[in-house]
Amino acid sequence: MSEIPWRWRRVLCSSYFKLHVRWLRSVTRITYLCKLIGIPSLAAFLKLELFRAYFLLAVYFIFY
């Protein structure tokens, strides 16, 4: 039986973006609990991070 030739290939999986959100604290200091209602909160959206997954795929070729 002859040996099957194997080749390794690097495969890139489909990538996706993950959006990171950070809530910032209010700038003003709150001393009364009743003043807490209606104070706007700020959200900071950080840059989109691109995730890629690489893996090695063993591919064999059969020649007829």
C-alpha cells in the first residue's frame, strides 16, 4: 500500500467584529438619591476589534 501524501494548509475562519461598550461615570458628584433620576450616563464605544481564528487543516490528496 502506497503512502498518501499529506499537506498542511492554514485556514482562516470567518471573522467577526465585537463591539466593546464602556459606561462612564457621571462627572457630577451626587449627594442626594433623588437627584440620581434624570442624570444622563455616557457610553463610550471603543474601536471594533476584529477576531480571526486560524487553524491547520490536514489535507490529503489521492491520485488515481
